[in-house]
Amino acid sequence: QFITQFMTFDRAGIFGTLIGLLLFFALYYKNKIIYFLPFFAGGLAFLATSVFRAKGLGTVATRLYLLIPAYEMIFRSNEKLLWGYGLTESYKEYSKNLLVFFSNEPQQTDPHNSYVLLVLMIGSIATAVILLFVLIMFVKCIRKILVLKDRYYKLICIFLVSSLSALLIQAIFDGEIIRVDHFTVHYL
């Protein structure tokens, strides 16, 4: 996955994967992490230069600009804030709102932030429940890592924590983690 993330120039995926790997090595090797830091610094430098050369700095500003219509949709009414627009209707409404805000990205169907997209689709209550479940699982795995003596089970918990961390970080910058519209049929 790490190599494919680098080949796609997906900044969010590369950044999330680098942080997940760093966390994995930090939890597994503890004090020996200092030996791996130059590799992560090199990976981060490669990420920054290759992505900015390929995509430019304008895409960072565009991603922030894509959040404005989403926030307007969320706070338009209390009902939508609490319960969302629905799994597929949120994409249609977001595309309409993008036109209202004169976006230069008319082909975009999501705000490039999975948390905001979840609130748009299922509302803030369901999003909070899902994130609370993820947080509880995260804390339980961290506790297991500190307590477990069996190296095999400790490695599984470290892998879960680092993978979950990578996905949570990637979700901040990318809405592609939960693309429901790819799995549904669109009717006119």
C-alpha cells in the first residue's frame, strides 16, 4: 500500500501512511525509533517536493475552499445538522451548493474531508457515535499494547493502532475513504 500511495501522488494517503508507519515503529521498537527517523524525514521531503511539483500549492487552497459549501449545508438547518442529507442525496446537494459558491471545481462531489462528509451524509449524532466507537477501540488497543507481554498479540494491537491512525489522519484531508456514490446506481 505504501508504494501505491507514493505512485498515485495522493497527499493524504502518503501523509497518513507515513504517520501510521512512524507510529508503528515507535510503538514496536520504542527507543530504536531514532534510527528510523531519517527515513521518515526523507519520505516527507520526497512527499513535499514531488506532490508540489505534480499538483502545485493551489490544490491545498482549493481543498479548503471546498469545505465552505459543506459547512453552509450542515448549518443550514438543525435537522440537517443532526440527521444529515442521506447517503446519496448529500452528493447531489453538495454539487448544487458548489455552483452557488462559484467554485472552480464543478466536477467535485465531496468536500475532501471524510468527517465533514459523514456529517453531511448521516448527521452529527451518528458521526459522533461512530467516532466515539473508533476512539474507544483506539484507547483499548493502546492499553493492550502497554499491558500485553505476548509479542504476537502486542504486534497485532500495534498494527491496529497504526492503521487506524493512518486512516484517521487521511480522513482529514480526503473524502475518498467513504465513497458511497461509487457503489450506488444513479437515476435521472
